[in-house]
Amino acid sequence: METLKLRKICIDTYRENVAYLHRDCPVYRSEGFQALSKIEIHKADDGTPVIAVLNVVDDENILAPDELGLSEQAFTQLDLADGTGVQVAHARPPASLQAVHRKIAGERLTLDEYRGITRDIKGNRYSRIEIAAFLVSCTETGMERDEVLSLTRAMVETGKRLDWSEPLVVDKHCIGGIPGNRTSMLIVPIVAAHGMLIPKTSSRAITSPAGTADTMGVLAHVELSPDQLHNIVRRERACLAWGGKARLAPVDDILIAVERPLSLDSPGQMVASILAKKIAAGSTHLLIDIPVGPTAKVRSRSAALRLRKLFEYTGDHLGLQLEVVITDGRQPIGRGIGPVLEARDVMQVLNNHPDAPADLREKTLQLAGRILEFDPDMRGGQGYVIARDILDSGRALAKMEALIEAQGENPGRPTPGKLQQPVLASASGMITDIDNLQMAHIARLAGAPMDPGAGVDLHRKLDEQVKQGDHLYTIHAEFPADFHFACEAAAAASGYRVETTGPTGE
Amino acid sequence: METLKLRKICIDTYRENVAYLHRDCPVYRSEGFQALSKIEIHKADDGTPVIAVLNVVDDENILAPDELGLSEQAFTQLDLADGTGVQVAHARPPASLQAVHRKIAGERLTLDEYRGITRDIKGNRYSRIEIAAFLVSCTETGMERDEVLSLTRAMVETGKRLDWSEPLVVDKHCIGGIPGNRTSMLIVPIVAAHGMLIPKTSSRAITSPAGTADTMGVLAHVELSPDQLHNIVRRERACLAWGGKARLAPVDDILIAVERPLSLDSPGQMVASILAKKIAAGSTHLLIDIPVGPTAKVRSRSAALRLRKLFEYTGDHLGLQLEVVITDGRQPIGRGIGPVLEARDVMQVLNNHPDAPADLREKTLQLAGRILEFDPDMRGGQGYVIARDILDSGRALAKMEALIEAQGENPGRPTPGKLQQPVLASASGMITDIDNLQMAHIARLAGAPMDPGAGVDLHRKLDEQVKQGDHLYTIHAEFPADFHFACEAAAAASGYRVETTGPTGE
């Protein structure tokens, strides 16, 4: 086989390995490669080959005919110096792809087959279209609950697993979709103030106006090294950090990179994804929040119950103590949507401020109470009261301040966006609907989460009476273009429905 | 919106549009793009935007921060000069993707929904993972026969359609998988000698050792312009050309580019793909050949019958006269596997040479006879005899010579590969199995179809008695490395099974 000179091509192809060959490369011609062929790149010492999808280059300024180019991620994976001699060949399809074809044909796969699939995905032997094929074959109709269990188990096995060496490591997770739903930033200090271990890592927003990591980032540093994170958790019993660096359940990260652009959101994948990450993070007890509402991810109570059973089945078989709470997802939680505005809500609740949004406080206490009852010494039903005591007494605020100090306070704390536009009620009547999706959309257009001060501040919530011209909410932005887009979108569809009541009050 | 300078990046990403932005590009930062985001590129005059998947560049030698790079296909599609000002934005997901999600959920789609999907695919609004999702959702379990009909109809509508202005335009198609099965090169001259119009276009091999276009290419030019093709067909009533330039049923070409690497081969997709192409090519009457055998694409007679019914249902509803013939696919047809060796077989049959392979001749006459009976003036059952007369009388040979001359004879006709290695029977007995897949694999390793003289020449076929040491077949190659790989593969598994009979003859 002919040897080619390795060359790093400084192109970020995200989670897909791409290799580049010049069209006049002798190997490209003799092997009958085509653009988008999958090829294996072998080191001289015959280690595990790296698999990549081929792009063909027609420009010697990018790549010479005797070179093999690799995109950034693939180059890092191969871990050889520029100029090293490497050999390439057609990649054999990964062995586990046969199981994917059986899944496509509607068959049920075994644990060993899911193990094979996750191993090959972790080894970057799947192209993105193969991952898409696997994910589609595993949609609601396609995956039995024991398969969800197998996939979860296999995903846990293919990653690292943290061990906190304590019998009770708690966590909470919301399946998402509700703007402003920042309960984690309140539950963590309450639960940690009680002494429970709650090492909470969160994601940044991808399609929403803010993730917990974005909102916490307004107050403190959230990008912690594994060592920093470990030390803070040991000292404070908690953290509120970004989980992106942990690389737990790496297969899940790869699957999500295909799931997201496809908007695939099957219950089986969701349960496997969430539970694999939590188990890998060392959690022993987990509270899951499933909001239900017409514009939430889960739209009916019966769908929520099915999802709860799937969480319970999978968690039980993996030794995870799991509570699933179905909550009201008919509207955003709190007032602020966007990092700065949400952080304001959170701090108002912690400060027992008179303007603190009551719904955020109440939901927090409900969920925190359920988590506190994971404590075997706590009497059933007492969690809520104890959570309230911790919050009202200021102990939760003190714990939050300690966490902010431990993680490093954000020196230049941002403020709400200076460009402001109120959105008014077009009629008098009762607010009967607030569209979660539209509110999130307007907040993102305004610049959230990239501009932390951007977003939407709600002044009215469901079931309130308004008069024509009352302020429903205010749009905040930092930049005129974003501001303009957000105001335009709100003018086209405010996201609120106000139902006028007739003169007889009917 | 910020304007970027367009730049062609000379990278061939095949059928996926790729856009490149520098990591320091202000738009990349402000819009919150990620690598693999789908973006829309707008011309200043506000025509149809081009959709592309984003790669992020970290090297100013490839792309400057104020530029937008496009891969070759995307650049051609946008059709603007280097340096033109363009604007980019997040691409909205194609509207028809909602139908794909409904298909994934197991629902049945309407003709209008298939129309929306094919229009968006033709408009390059689908990424490759979205196409993969669509294809997987349409597998055997997922597609009703009226949906196959809708998809076929929608694919025909999205492309050009040839009109030969004759009531009888015949074609034939084999679903593939059988090495050496070059009946088209015999059927076309026979049928055209009878006066029927048979404008046959074929593909080159992608995963097989030879396509009809590769084998015909040994004898004559096959890359004809639409005008050349038209003139030849008008004069000779036939052609044997490569169909790659026709761009009929363009959606099918895009789907196949994802189907192939995924090895997806669902009956519904296959039927829609074949029939859409044939209808677009102006065929009125079509013969389909379904070979059945343990190493053929279709492995059981019942599967072949199901496939036949699906062909018939779809063809009937689209006004295509269709005959489906189920044939013996237990072994390769003829002796040669690889372009030159297959062309030799074809010419031997046309010349009524005593060494001509009898099975190729016989299968040709069976199929040609069925096609001749599409002629309303022909008595049922007489096709075979008339086909034999045309072949035996030399009229088929004369027509083939006329076609070769019309298309342009290949001046440097290649010969069988000079490197030769016989493969011997390891025991005495009867040949009970010849593995189509292994024989194709060995021929490809030897260099077919890239080196037209490379391949395998079979000396023995099924049910023949051999003695230990008899030559089963000969490997031909042009280059030592290929030759070595092919011989090694044949040594590991010859592809033949010889069953020894005991001394009592049991």
C-alpha cells in the first residue's frame, strides 16, 4: 500500500471525522474511492485505525497529491505529527451495523448488540448517516423498554463513571421545554444546605434562550476543571457547573449531535440519554421533572405517565432511586426568560424578596421537598416544610453565596439589555394561553443566551385579567438588529391569548 | 445582516453542500452557528437561497474571516462569481420534514406529502442525515404500496421526462446482484433488429465488478451527449449508453447517494427508484428481471413474488406495461466477470461461437422473447423463437456492429489482464454452490471495473463434476498488488463448494 504524508487541515467538522485527498492522489485513483466514501487511516505501528468520511480536494494550496488531510477532530484522534507517513484503505462497515439493519427491519436487539453499537459509535466507526439510521430505527414504535434499558447500560459502560463514595448522591433533571424554569439553581443550594451531596452539572442552551449553565454563568464561573469541581463538591456538598467538559457517556454526546439537527426526540432515546449521563456522573438518587402542557415537550398527561413508567423501569433495573414528578408546563416559570433576567428571579427567591415570582418559589419547594425525602431519616411528607424553612431562614441564600465564591464570582455581572420594548394587550380579558415556544423564540431573537442581558420579562401570567394596553411583557436586547427581529416577531404573534368576556360575564 | 465575500473552496463534497466560515467571522459569532448547522446563503437579488451544512475553518490560508466559502457543488448551485457579496442565516428546516417525522412515527403519507419531500430534496434543502432519516422511515415495514406509488409519481414529477413520440418504447432492467449477467448487451440488438425502439441507458458499476456501461465501454464509447443519444436511437432504434449524464429523476440520484453507503435496499425504495427512472426515460413497456438464489439480492421465491406484485401494482397505476420475470440467480451468468471478459462472452453469443456460454444465450433468448411479445402483432409464445432466429441469423450481430459504429468504436480495445492465476478444485466431486458475492469480491480485488481486463473467468459451473486439481476459474489482473489481493482472497475462500460423493455414489 502507498504511504501518504499526514497533514492537519484546520477545519472543524464537529463530530464527524473528515479526511481529504487530492483528486490526483494515486491512492484515490487506484482504490476507486468516491467523495463521501468511508476510509480507514492506519498508523505505521498498526494501532486502531481512525475512520473518516472522504472529501476530494482540487486545490494544491489546501492539500498536495501525496498528502492525506484530516479535519481537526480526526487529526487529534489519530494523534500523529504533521508529515508522518500513513496508509489508507476502504473502511469496512462496522460489524454492529448488521444489528442496526435488523432494528430497521423491526427486530428487537439484545444487550450485546447494543453494546456492539455503542462501542462502534464511540470508536467513531459510524458516519453521521449511519447514526441517523440507528436513531430513526429506535423511535417510539421501534424500541421495547428492555431495549431502552440495554442501550442505557451500554452507554454507561462505554464512558467513565464518577464515584463519590457516598451512599446518597442526588441529582435532578427536567426534560426541558419550559422557558424560565430555573429551579435547579434554587434546589441545589436548598438540598446542599441540608447536607445532601448534589454535584449538579448542567448544559448550555442549544435551542432554548438559556440553560442552567448560562444563567449560573451570570453569577459565577461555570467552566470548572474536573479537579476544581471535585474540590468544590467536597467542601460545599454541591456545585452548579457546566457539564460540557466531563465527557461522561461520550456515546450520548455523539448521538445528540445527530438527534438535535434532526429534531428527533423519542422517549426511548431521551430516557437512555438522561439516565446514562446521571449514572455516569455517580448519582444514586434522581428526581425527574416532566412538565405537561399544550406547548411543552410532553403534551398530555397520558404521554407523561407512559414516559414516567419508562424512566422508572429503566432506573429501577440500573439501581438508581428515581422519582418522577409531573408538573404544570402550560406557561413559562418565573418572569425572566434569558440568563440575566432568570438569574434575577433566582436571587429574588433566595432573598425572599417581595417581588420574587411565586410560581418559581412554589415549584422549587415542591421538587426540593421530594429530593430531601430521599434522606432515609426524613419523615414522608416533611420535605416541603424543611425546604421552606431552609429557604425562608436564608440558609439557601448563604449556600448559594458560598457556591458563587467557590466557583469564582463573575466580576462584570451583566445587566438586563438596555433596548426595551413593552408588548401590550390588544384587548381586555383573561389570559388563557401563553405559548412556551413563541416566548422562547422571541427571547432567542432578542439575543439570548449569547447576549446574557437579552430576553423577555413577563409581567402577566395565565388566568390574570388584563385591560387593553396593559404591558404583557418587555423585550430586552443589546443590539438594534436583534431587538428589531424580536419586536417584529412579537408584533406578528405575541404568544399570549387574551379571551374577552362578554358584558354578561360569561 | 452582514455581507460576506463569496469564495469557491475547491473541495468536492459530492452530493452534500458544505459552507465554510472562519471561526473569527463576525456572522459566525453573532448568529450562534455551530459546526454542522444548516445555513441559507442568500444572493443580493433575493432568489432561492442555497442550503449548506457548515464547517468552521481555523486557517486564513483556506478562508478569511470576511469570506463565505462554498464547496464545489454548492458554489455551482449558487451560480455567482468569486467575491460577490452574499448573506447567510440559519436555514429554516424544510417544511416537508414534518411529514418525515410523521412517517417515522409510523403514519402513512399522502401523494402531496411525498411531493413536498421530493421537491425539498431536489432543492437541496435536506441534509444527508435528514435523507437518511427519510429512507429508514420508508423501509419494508414502513411503506404501503400506495405510498410506493406516490413516491414514484413524485420522483417522476420532479425531473425531466423524455418523449420518444412512439407508442412502444421498451426497456429492461435487472435488479442486480448476479456477476456476469450482461443480457442487456444481447437483448438490445435482438429487440432493435426486430424494429422495436429500445433506448437503453445503463449505469457504471458502483459495488459490482462491472455495470453494462463498463462492459459496453470495452467495445464502444458510452458517454454520449443527449443529442448524440437521440440521433443514434432515431437511426438504429437503440443505443447502449451510460445514463449518468441524463439527470432523469434527480431526486433518485440524491437518495441513492445516501442509500448506497447505508446498504439500505428496501423493496419500496427499489421499486420507486427503478420505475421513476424508466418512466422519466420515456419507456412504455418494461421487463424486470428478478434473479433468486442464496447469494442473490432476493433469496427466496416468496420474496420475489412479493416484489413482483409491488412492481406490477406501481407500474399498472402509472400506465407502464410491465412484465416481471423471476430467474435463476444461484450462480454467475456466463463465464467472464469483469468488463473485458464479459464483453468477450457477449460477442461469442452474438457470433454463435461454439464456446459461447449457453446459460447467457438461453437467458437472453427467454428475456428477449418476452420483450418481443410486447409487440401487439406477435403471437403469444412466439417471442423466443423469433429472438432465436434473429440471433442465429446474424442479424443481432449486425445490429450490435451498427451500434458500435454509431456510438464510436473503442480504438484501443483492452484485453484480459496479463497476470493470471488458476484456482483449483481442492477435492473431487460435484459443484453444489458458487457464491455470487465472493466471486464479485475477488473480481473487484483483481481490479475490475477500473482495470477493464481484470476479473475472473469461470471454467466450471453448478452441477458439474470436477476432479481434484481441475481449474475452477482463472483470476486476471493488470497490477501485481491487485493480483496479490485477489489471489489471497480466493485462497481464503474460493467461492465454490464441491461436494464429494462417497464410494457408493451416495
